[in-house]
Amino acid sequence: MSVINIRKEVMQLLEGKIGSFVDKYLIPTDTIWQPSDFLPDAQNDNFFEEIKELQEIAKDLPYDFWITLIGDAVTEEALPTYESWLMTVEGIDQLGPNSWSSWVRNWTAEENRHGDVLNKYLYLSGRINMREVEISTQYLIADGFDIGTGADPYKNFVYTSFQELATYVSHNRVSQIAKQYGEKRLAKMCKMIAGDEMRHHHAYSDFVGEIFKVDPSEMMLAFLHMMKLKITMPAHFLRESGDKIGMAFEHFSDCAQRIGVYTANDYVEIMQKLIDRWEIDKISGLTDEAEKARDYLMKLPARMAKVSERLVVPQESYAFKWVTPALIK
């Protein structure tokens, strides 16, 4: 049997458990938080007073923070790309009666709220050139991305396990910084977003854990492939108007590192957490090739940590079109 057919067979085997994963890791639409829960209500008489207060507090937020927040928002708003990508994975049939496609749609519905609430906050803050942000969002959706997973569900679930935890770290740190500056509204919404991301991380990590039980060698090789390839952030094609693909991403990453939202050390720690989560050291029944992959993976975080120690983050801020630097303290 070919590798592709084996993967399809494993996906079909796991499909029967998807219903329990939906119940465990996703929240019913009628009870989960919505963006309007955290934003000024236009139906209230004090709507404009609330906006004025929001804008006064927003004036104290620093430049690198704004760029990081905008980059996070644009990343979240590129959700159509992520849904269409997951729908192409082997074993997920968006046209037929398939529980996997139901999972993707329900996951998408939850994720959709993140970009929505952040976009509205940016707009109401009065500190942002929203047209430039909207151009970047449209570019990112139109340009798509290439994360090196192909249609392989094993590689894709390694990617999502890693990426969901990375976005948890990012949104949680943004929440902490916002709170330090007295912006409790933004702190709360980012904390709620982070909570969603952590639930989703646990779900995709469980998918991988289930695959390790039935196809350990191939799952190990897929894990190795993604770690050697290195996890590419979904916004790695990020750009502003008039720029080439990816030009804005490096500068956005520098901002996030300068304020400690997401760093090279975080990347290494996430890798180690996945190794621990899946108990890579205890998996049995591996082929010789998979055993070598396991040995490589167990040593990789320490190697990557040494590399991250030598990284130098530029201290000079890049002038993004998303904001007017003179207006940002």
C-alpha cells in the first residue's frame, strides 16, 4: 500500500473520533465570546465617550507594539487561505459527508472571530492607517503561503500543533503588555484569543498523538521533516503596498522580538514542548529510519538553542506604512 493510501486509511480510522474532538475542544456558537463583547456598543448612548476613552489609552502604546498587533491582526484575517489549505489535506473531503471537513469549518468559524475583533479595535483606536492595513490583508490572502506540508495530514498536523501554540504565546504576551499600559480592554480580548489558540493547539496535538499510536514510524518521519524544514509563520508573505512578497514580515518579526512577544527562544521552547507532549522518547515499534529520526529530534532543541543565542535583533525600527511614526510614542 502506498504512503498516501496509508495516510488516507489512518485519517478514515480517526474520523470516527472527530465528533468527540469537536465537543472537547470547540465551544458552541451560542455560548462562545463574540467580538462585540469587548468593543464599544454603537447602540449605547455613551458609544462616542467609550471610543474617546479607548483612543486616549491607545496613545500610550509604543510603536513596536502597534506593528506587532497589526501583524497579528493581518495574520488572523488571512483565514480564508488557511481554511482552503486544510481542505486540500489528504483524507479531508469538503464535498462529501466527512467529519474532518466539519472540524475544519467549525475551527475556521472560531478563528474568524480573532481577526474580526482585532481589526475593529485597530480601526477604533484612531492610530492606524487602515487602508494600508487592508491592502496588506488583501495581499496576504491573494498571495497565499507555502509552508512545506503539501497535502500530507501528518505534516499538516505537526504544523498546526506548533503554530497554534506559537499564536497562543504571541497573543498572550500582547495581552500582558497591553495590561501594563493600562489598556485593559485590549488585554482582555487578546487573552481570550490566546485561550482559543491553546484549545486548538491541544486538539491538533491530540490528532498527532492518535496518529503516533497507529502509524508511529511515518508520524516520526513527518515530525522530523517539519522540524528540519523549520516552521514557517503563516504570514511569511506579508507585505505592504508597493512592496514585494515577504518584505514586511522580517521587520514585523523584529518588532515582535524587540518587545518579547515572540522570540527565537520561544520557537525552541515550543519544539521541546511538542517532543514532551508526544513523549517522543517513549514511542516504540519504530523502523530503523524512524529511530534515527527520533534521535535527531531529541537533540534538536539544544542545537537550536545555541543558534538562537547568537541571533542579533536589529534595534532600529522600520517605518511601516501601517502607522505614522510621528504619532506613535
